[in-house]
Amino acid sequence: MTQSASVRLEGIVKRHGTFTALHGIDLDIRPGEFFALLGPSGSGKTTTLRILAGLESVDAGRVLIDGADVTATEPGSRDVAMVFQSYALYPHMSVAQNIGFPLKMIGTPAGQLDQAVQDAAAKVAISHLLDRKPGQLSGGQQQRCALARAIVRQPRLFLLDEPLSNLDAKLRLETRAELRKLQRSLGVTAVYVTHDQEEAMTIADRMAVFMEGRIVQVGTPHEIFRKPATATVAAFIGTPPMNLLPAVLQGGQVRMGKASMPVTVPAGAQAGEVTLGVRPGDLRLGAAGIPARVEFVEDFGDSSIVNLEAAGHRVKLRAGELPSVREGEGVHLSFDPAAAHLFDRATGQRI
């Protein structure tokens, strides 16, 4: 049984010349947790992962694994395994040799090495491919080979850098579920980098949302979806993401242009300019509310997305079945007062 590690990052700062990639990252990851680092390109998530692996040094702060300070420890002594986006397989070696390579490097006896390779290959269902070369494998099979090579050492920490991004959509969905099952069966702590919020939402126990070298929110996928800490997080999470509209908050109502809608106002909220957030699934078409015009409708069979223009802004509404609206038609949008998210217009922070 693999041991699972706890991870703690304290005040991690990373600079590349004059550019600061990470501005003081603090993070706690529990043993056995599947933890996602989510954010747009360039937000600092891969840098954080590489620092955890020991592949990049820090300019300030500490990295602790199971309470031990490993900030200056070499990658090979950290007991972590990393799966890269490119898989990084050796083309001249067979699948079996690729998987066994980490054990060969530490002088594992041949019989023990062969057994470990068989076990790791079986866990990711590629036992029948051990004699092939990476060039003879599909993308999904190469991915499994890279995973087997990572688990063969039975590390306590599993680091995955966008491991599904080279797969087609159908295979990504399948591999996502398998990865989660594999992590559970190994009982290992996994840290998973992705820019795909749907991936993070479905696979992670908890996640950290990165924006411009800072962690802006940590929580379960459900918590972050239900209560995004900032307007930026709200705009990033959800498919399609939350609609954000400039509005004025006044005595239990938000006003946009000439239309006013009741909202549930958090205690201590001040009247004034706000950003109103409403999820596409919480918007309704009705006889009264915010005037809008239908631009086009996307039909997905079991659901549809109505694209609208309201008060000069693009708005998306998600409906179960195809609503009977036509392009160019004038409609009204409403929502439950409790479904409104309010953000400070100046700071973007949740009110």
C-alpha cells in the first residue's frame, strides 16, 4: 500500500527576472486528497507543481512534505512522481522498459522489477502492450504508459501536469474517471494541474483557483461554484460561466438601466455600484424583468443555450428543452432573488 503525503506550501515566491510568477503562495493539501490547481494559462499553477517536484527553486518560502522541509531537496529524494502533458516517454524503449526505468535507475533486482512493471501495467490496463514501442501506441495508451511509470515506484505524492490535454474529448472523459479511480485505489495524494474547469470540478476533492500568480480561492468544487469569492472566479467557473452585469444596488433591488429586480442582499452590504452575477441555469424567460433580445439559440438535444443581448451586454441562459423563441425577438429575463451573486464593482470581491 502506498503511503500518502500531506503537502504544505508557505509563502512561496518565484521570480523570473523582473517578472513575479508566484506572489506568496500558501496551501495545505491533506493526505490521500485529489487536489486540483486550476487557472488560466500563465496563472502560476504549473510553476507551483514544478516547485513541489523540485524541478524549480523558490525565491522565498518553504515546501513541506509530511511536515519535513524539502525546499532544498533534490527531485529524486522527494518521493514524488510526475506525469507531464507530453508523457515524456523514451521512443527507443519498449513500454515495459519505459515503465521500469525509474526502478532500474535505483538498481532494483530484475525479478522484482519485472513484477513491479506487470503490476503497474495491470493497474492501467496495458499489460497486452508491454512489448510495443511508444510510437506504436495511441495517445490514450501513451498516457497510460506514463501513468504506469509514475505509479511503479509507489510514490507518496503524484503530480499531474495537464495529463489529459492531448486526448480527444471522448477519451478525456473516460480517462478522467479512470484516473480518479486509480488515485483512490492507490490511496496516494494527487496534485493535478488543469486549465479546464470542468475537469477540475469533476475530478477533485478540493481545488485552488489561481489568477495572476496568486491563489484567489480554495474549496470543494461545490463551494467554489456556489460561492465564488470574486467576479473573476465567477467568470471562470461553470459551463457556460456566470453572467456578470453592471448594476446599482439599492434597498433590496438591483437596477440595470430602467429595469429593477429584487435580490437577497447580504448583511452589511452598502448601496451603490455592484456587479450582478447570475448563472445561466438560474435565468428564466418571462413576461417581466430585464429587457433582452435573442441573438441565437444553441440546441444540444437534451438542453439549449439561449444567447441574448441585455443592456449592451452578452448574456447566456441555459434551458432544459428548446424554448420557443426566435432570433431577434424581444424577451424579458428574471431570476430568483436568492440566485443573485453580488460583487463589489471596484474590487471584484464577493459582497
